[in-house]
Amino acid sequence: MKQTIRAFSIGLLFATILLSLTYYTLDNQTEVVEISTEEMITELEGAGYYVDLKPPSSAGKQVEQDQTTTAIDESVQEQETKEIEKPSSENITHLLVIESGMGLDSIIEELSSLQLIEDEGDFRTMLVENDYSTKIQIGEFELNYSMSEKEIADTITKQ
């Protein structure tokens, strides 16, 4: 065993020395070629690129900011139209069925689709931080809109 380790370490040492010599001897052979701006532009245009010689302006940045703001406003409006109002009756119960092999993500998605939780990320964080995520039980659970997220977590973990 001792000879095997020695042979391995000698091999590593030899490889390191060989790579170091190669690196330092080849590094000095690189040449720096100075190319003028005009030559660079000619080469790029010859390769099919477009070269814009105008300096950047603040007007372009304003257009980009306006487009970004418009895109954000549109996505917020889309989310608002996608949201469905919760039923006003808090007595409506939903049956949540948790089967063997269901992951935490699929359970949270089901709760979100029933609109029993407001934010999937916050609910997931609450489950993990309070160690509920490892205690979720298999079965059928009756849940309603008046339940808080903690009450839902207590119900599906049977605590």
C-alpha cells in the first residue's frame, strides 16, 4: 500500500512539473498584434456584422426604460385578470387528497389552485422552516377558506 501511494504521488509531482514547464515556456511565445479601429471595422463588416459608430445616447436608455415599464405594467395587468375571486362563503369546504408519492410542490400547487393559500413560495417557506414539510400525511383532508396557512399545515400534518 505504501509503494502504491508513493508511486501515485510521484506521478502527480511529475505531471505538475511537466505542465508548469509547458505553461511557462509557451506563454512567452504569444504575440500581440495591434489592429487599428478601421481595420477592426473592416474585418467585422466582412464577417457580416453591423458596426454602429454613433456614441450611446441617453435617449436610447429612456426608450428602453419605457419599454421595460410598459412590459411590467402589462404583466401586472395579466396577473390581475388571471386572478379569480375567492368565494365569499367561508363554509365551502374542499377535499384535498394527498396520495403516496406526492411531492411538496404538487401539494402546494393543488392548494394554490383551490385558492386556499395566497402565495406558494411563502407557504413552502413556512412549511420548511417550521418542519411541517417532513410530516405531511397521506389521506383526505377537508379544508375551507377561513383556515389560515398554519391551520392548513396543521391539518395536513395531523397535528
